[in-house]
Amino acid sequence: MKKRMFTKSVETKWMLTFSDVSTLLLTFFVMLFGISNITPEGYRLFKNMLNVNINKSNDYPSENINFTPIPGVPIVRLTEKEIKLIDNLGELYNNYKGSGEVRLYSGYQKLTLIIGEKLLFHVNQYKLLPSSYKVLEKIAGILKQYNTSIVIEGHTDNTVSKKIDNELLSIKRAVAVLNYFKNAGVDTSNMAVAGYGSSNPLYPETTPENRSKNRRVEITIYLRRI
């Protein structure tokens, strides 16, 4: 009887130890999942729980806006150069976020800078406004520092214009931004352009305000060469 009780006790202790290890592993993987996006919350959790210094002093710029629903780049895979890129784009975003015409989103191994039409073009036109040079010059200065793949996309709303086809307009706007970067000394050999017309709206095309928000140029910067 004593032998059976002793055996049972050993088995019970083993099971308790195994369940403790399983709980710790589950907690660890939940923590990794929680910090897997480029978000201010994920960054702070990573730094506080693991006490890892990755030379990042400022919060990420998009703290008060929605991120894309695509999983972000794990913080543990970011290089110092990529962190500096995020910082530079964050500073740009902070300078223009009051206007509502510049937004910054994170996606899987990429960052997307969205610039509203009002900063760049007149309605239904693709010639850059002189007032756009200031923001584009700052973006060009950032892009010169990094050798990475970039895609420039033009987007319009669903308003039909007699002057120009929406898809053609979106393409010409993307090309106008590309040409500005080229003239500013940015290496454009790793850049591509695309025009989607009104096919990819960010907001329902139900109000003039929403249609205005959908007229934009998106500059997607990949954190890894593609």
C-alpha cells in the first residue's frame, strides 16, 4: 500500500511539473504574439518584459491611428537601420499629422506613407503643386538613406471626370511623384509605380469628404528588398 501511494505521489509531482512548464511556454508564446506587430504597445511590452534596449527612444508615429490588419514585422527582426527609417518617417508624420493629409501605417515587413491629394495636386490634375515640394523633399531626403524596394501608388475617387480617365490620372500622379524623387537625386531603380483609379477606396464613396480622403498617393517602403 505504501509503495502504491509513493508511486502515485511521484506521478502527481511529475504531472504538476509538466503542467507548470506548459503554462510557462504558453505564456511565452502569447507574449511573442502580442509583440509581433510594429506598434507602440508591442514595443513597450517587448522592452519592459525582456529588458532589451534596441536604441529606440521615441514612440512609433502611428500611435493614435489604426494600423492595417496585416501582421507587422516582429520587433526582434528589426535592424538598427530599419528602426532609424521608422524614426525618420515618424518625425515626418508628426510634422504633418495635424493636417490630416499624411498618415503612416505598418504592414508585414513594410511601411506605407499615405499623402492626401490636397498636399500634392489640384482636383483632376496630375501636375504637382508647388506647396507639395516641401513634404516631397523631406521624403526624398529619407529615401536617399536606404536601399530598399518602394512602390508608389496613385488612387482616385469614383467621380467621373470629362478631363481625364480616373485610372490614367492615378498612374500619372504616381509617375509625377516618382519623377520628383528622381530629380531630387533619389535612386529610382528600385521603385515601381501603379495606378488603381477608384478601385481601392479607403472609405465608402458616400460623401464628398470620404471621396476626398480616397484621392491619395501611397508610398510603400519595404523593410526587406523584394
